Amino acid sequence: MSPQNPASPDPDLPVTLPVVREELHVNTRTEEVGALRVRVLTEEHSETLEHSLEQESVVVERVPVGVAVAQTREPWTEGEVLVVPVYEEVIERRLVLKEEIRLHRQRFTASHTEQVPLRRQRAVVERRQADGSWTEVDNA
């Protein structure tokens, strides 16, 4: 015995049931939902720099000597003074120490202040708004 089909004019016909299958297709797509931009700003500010400047100079002192010597001598130091002997031969062919050149070092220290420019960079992150404008993102 077969089931009856009440919707059919002939109740003795078999019942037809449709078989349905659903399928799911998953796709991905790239969609821009916002934008960020990063700008690097260089800022300059002036800062006072104080430091010591040291300067060294040499004072040349010529000391006439005029003394006969038997042989030459290399330069020597007396304390902080460098002594450079200068010789000359005279007609008698004797060696005479004509003069000594004395070199004295002098040091000066002075305080010096000047304004120096310093640069610093800062990154600014901004988000594009719906109206196309850019708003800075809080970097907290």
C-alpha cells in the first residue's frame, strides 16, 4: 500500500516529495574600511649651550747669549719653557751661542655661551574620516 496524496485528484497516486540540498559558497573580498597615515614632523627649537673654551698660545722670547761653546746642544726644557739654541760660527772658527729662543706656553680659559638650534622629530598618526578629512589619532 502506498501513501495517499490528498492534494492530487486521484488519491491512489503516490506522494512525491522534493529533495532539496542547500550549498554554501564563501568568498572573501578586500574592502577598504578606513585609512591611516603617518607624517613625521621635524621641529626646531633653540637651546642655550654654555661651555668653556680653552686657548693656548706661545710667547717667543729671544735671549741674546753671545757665549763661546765647544759643541752644539739639542733643544731642552726648563719647567714649561722650551729652549731652542741658535748657533753661529765666527771668523776665528769658534762656536758661539748667539741666542736662545724661549717658547712659553700660555693658557686662557673663558666661559662661552651661544644659542644652538636643536631639531626633534615627532610622528603624527592620522585617520581618514568618512568625509575625507584627516583627524589625528590620540597617541596615549
